[in-house]
Amino acid sequence: MNLNDHLKSMFSAEARNKFLNSKNLILQMLSNIKSVFHIKTKNNFKLTDIAEKANDSNYLNDYEIQINSNGFSTLYLDSESWNEIKNNIPHSIKELRVPSYVIDESFLQKFELDKLIIDLADDKVFNKYKKNAKEIICYKNDTIYYMQEFSNEKFKIFFENYNFRNGSLKILSNDFELIIQKIDHKFRLNYTLMSENDVYKIIETYNYIKKSNKDIESINLNVANIDYFKLNYDQLKEISDNEEISFKYKKHHLNGNRYDASYKDMEEYIKIINSIKLILKKYDNPLTKYLIAFLSVISSFEFAEDEEFEHYRAPHLILKEGKFVCEGISNLLVDLCMGVDKNLDVREFGLNNHMRIILKVCNGNYNGIYVSEPTWVTNNLNKLYDYFLLPYKDSFNILGNNYSEEPPKDLIDNNNLNPRWITKNEINGLLSQDGIESIKQIISILKEKSLSNNSPKSLK
């Protein structure tokens, strides 16, 4: 039995009797309802309440139904009483509050709600009903406040009147997420950005929380869903001068966690990569861009042989430490190639304990899906012609196909999975003398502007 089944078993009979005693007054109140109707119930039932009720039938018996002009409050609402109530609720109302265990989608479809408040509702309930109103508030251990479109004014009003408990407050919209946790009288702000242009939402909410005399412990920004190279880090500078900001970006291949970077490290990483992107963008051929990025990276860093290989998965740490593992070099290549050419789509591609590159190329004779293996070329440029670019289907016979994840469907579907091989002479032909100079320039950038004083190897 789940919690709702236990509640029904323990509290229905008593709730029904309480309702019957107030039924006439409730129905009379309903006849006068115009735009708002609330049934407020206990929104933080726990299994310990069930245990207490099982041991003591008088537990939580001292409540009474309280009726007002817009609804009523009660401990628990039984299904029989709800069936009598719901048929009398005017379909013209714009704001509704009900407990999660009585509502269903067919009932909600009768209304065009501006606001829906659901008691005893978790993330699963929220995701089920979030399309049924412009604003949704879910109360349980955590509180969820959802707006279809983020409004700083609505956020201010809600935050000002919110009574923080042990759980977190989740402020959600279709393009923004802020989770506020209160820990030992300090506040931790966890943002998830859905657009590179939404830094102002961070600044507005942070400034309001700060002006509310809240002691902020830390600020975490999850930027994994956006092109974080287009983020305006200068706008965050004022906050970073006063608060500890950390970034979460990309995803650890094995455990699914995001990589963490400080504001300083992330800002410097972005500057370095963006300066290299400018060099890559001056070439017309997407394969030339990828080859320059490929050779620059494998010639600048060395494979991590020590036991701290876990440390070298995050691309910003490669620049900091001068070492990498397969996941790290793949991540770094993806970042370097992101947005440099509309005809080049570079992704990480995972195996059980290894990662390589899968890429889509649209370039004359080379149209289709290829696999690239940078790790196996490191420290041995003679392997370049074997592993730089392999047609997707042929790569299975050469590299093996023990992939731990499905290849990206948007790359695989309706694309050529068996494009033509690129020959040794064609690879050499991709690089003019200017291309070689660009590789040396990129290596110099990685060497001189890296986050540490490690010295990458020179291209031979």
C-alpha cells in the first residue's frame, strides 16, 4: 500500500462524518463561488502519522472543518465527499486548490485555470498536471511553484510569503529553474538555465533574496542544457565578487553527475576555448576545422596514466592539469567544435568503459556519420590515418561495437551510416601551411593561457 491508500484506510470514515456535519454550509458556500475555490488539507502527511493513527484512533481527531467565502479547510478529504463537491464547482473558476489524491486529468480538463494548487503533491504529480494551469503550486515535503513564463514579480510575491521548512522551494518555468534550500539558517541557490539569455533571471532573483536579508551559503549554476560558451559571464561578475559560484556542466559518462567548476575556472576555460573557436571558424571546410581541433588537442596534452584518472574527465581540468582520459579529450573536442560550423555536429559517444567521438559531416563527398578515436592517436601520430575518421558502420569491425549507450537518434536516423572513407592523401590535403600554423597557434594558446603552468607537447 502507498501513502494515499493508508490515508484512505485510516482517515476516510472520520473525514466523511465531519463533512456530513458541514455539508449544507459547504454546498451553500459553493453556490456563491465565482473565481476561486480552495479545499486546503494537510499537505505533509507522513508514514509516522499512519503509525500513530493505527496505535491511537483519537490521533488528529481534534480538527474541525473551517469554512470561508472561497472554500474550506480540513485534515483529509474522502472520495465520497469529493464526489459530492466536484459536481458543484463552477466551471468558470480560475483558481483551484485540492489534494492530489482526489483529482484526475478528466476533472481538470473542465476548467481553464490560471492557478492550480495541489496539496500532498510531489514531482510526479506536478509533471502529470503541469499543463492544466498557467501557474501550479505543489505542497508536500518540498514545495514546487511553477509558472509557464517566469515572472520576477510573481516570484517576489511568492517568496515574500513563503515559510521555509525543512524541504526545498522549487521555482520552475518552461525556461528556468531555481531550487532554494535552507540549511542551518543559510540558503543554497541552485539554478538550471534553459537559455543563454536568462542570466538576468539569476541576477533579479539573487538580488531580491539578498535584499530580504537572507544569508546565502552558495550559488550553483547548471548550464549543461545550454551553449555555455554564449553565456555572459561578465554579468555574473558582480555576484561572483560577493558569493561563491560554482558551475555544473556536461555529464559524467559513468555516473551521470555533472562536472563542477568554480566561476574563475569556468570563465577562464570559456575565454580560452572561444579564442580557439575564432581560429577554427576562418576555415571553410568543416573537416579541416575538426582535423585542426583534433591534432591540436592530442598534441597538447598527455594521457593520464596515474590513478587519479577520474580527475581528468572534465575538460576544464585538462587545461588545468595538462592530462586527460578518453572522456575528457572527447568532451574537450566537442566543446571546441560546438557552433563552429553548421555542417559539423560533434558528440561524445560512450562505450562500457571508454568514450570516443561520433560526428555528422556535410561536406561534398563526405556526407554522413563518422566515428573518431582521439585517445588512440595520442602519443602516436602514425595512427592518425587509422583512427581520425571512420565511416560509422565500418568502425564496428575496426573499433568494436560494445557501446553502453544508443547512438544519438537525431544523428543516426535518416543519415548516411556508411559514407566514403577519407584517404591518407585526402587527410593530408585538408591542411595547408596556414592550417599547420593554426595548429601551432592553438597549441601555444593552450600552453600559455591554460589554467596552470603545465607545458603541452609540441606538434611534430
